[in-house]
Amino acid sequence: MDRLTSQSGNAAPVEVDFAKYSTAQKLLKRCQDFFSEVENLTPGKDLETYLNTHYGSGNLIYEDLCSLTRKGLEEGWIANIEIDGRKYRRSKVALPKEDTRFFSITTVYMDSQEEYSGQYHKHPYGEINCVVQIDKTAELMGMQGWQGAGWTSPGAGTHHYPQVRGGALIALFFLPAGRISYTANPDDPQPVSV
């Protein structure tokens, strides 16, 4: 199995061990259900509006994604690799493959009352991001502004600092083809389609 190394130098599996955690299997299944419904939609502002309208709080898929992600956090396999101590962690749930319609599934845990910024990055093919609140007051900054419970969906070529405020949350995010770049610069222009 491929490995990656956390800042602390400990090797960590690239994907969660699905055989070990039944909750991970259930989360993968709900992600697959979601992907089957959105696979032909394009990340960006219009998709973000669509997801918040049709898949927001109260939607069964959204609620299941959130509860299974929180359970995975309790079990220790969600966002278990420290990036900046306990307040900023991430982990891969699944690499892009046929089972995930070639989306990667990643989790990022961020916890701060004040605005806190993570690693600057770019979304070459865009991103679909499920905001899983741990604290009901926590918000994630998307390209369209702050988002509590619900979704953000940066379009292709966008770049930003992931930011949180108001407490703890998990960004359960899906990248087409698993594409993400950490070589972007905050001074780079945003694409016209933001």
C-alpha cells in the first residue's frame, strides 16, 4: 500500500482500511450514491447553489455523509494526520478509482474560533466540498463566502486558503481525478468563471 508521511514523520496509509472500519464502508457507499447523482455536473458557483438547494441540511444523503464522517472522527480514521497540530489535520478516505467515479475522497479537520487559514492550494478540475460541522457555529470559507452546514464548490482553476472560523468542522471534499496543487500563489489571477 502506498504511504505518505505526516509532519511528525509517521507513515500513514493513503486510503482508510475499509476492511477494518464498517463506518468507512458505509461512508464510501453514501459517497458513491452522491457521485451517481452529480457525476455529470461541473464544480463551480452554479453547482454550489444547486447542492445547497437540493442536498443541504435535511437531505438524507447530506445528513448521512455528516453523521458517518463524525463517527469516523470518533473512531480515529478521519482527518488523523496532523498538519498544524490537532487544530488542522487531514487524511485520504479513498483515491480516485472506478468505484468512486474517479473522485478522490479527503477529509480536513479545522478548529478555530478566530479565522484560521490552512495550506494555500489550487483546484485544477474544481472541488465539491461537504461542510460537516462539529460545532454548530463553525463556518468554512468558500469562493462565494462563509458557509455553515452545506456545501462549497470552487470551480476549475480556483485557488485559496482553506479557512475556518467559529469552531470545529470537517471538510469532506471530493476532487475530480484527485487533482489538487500546492504550487498556486495567492497573487495568481482567479479564473473568470469563479
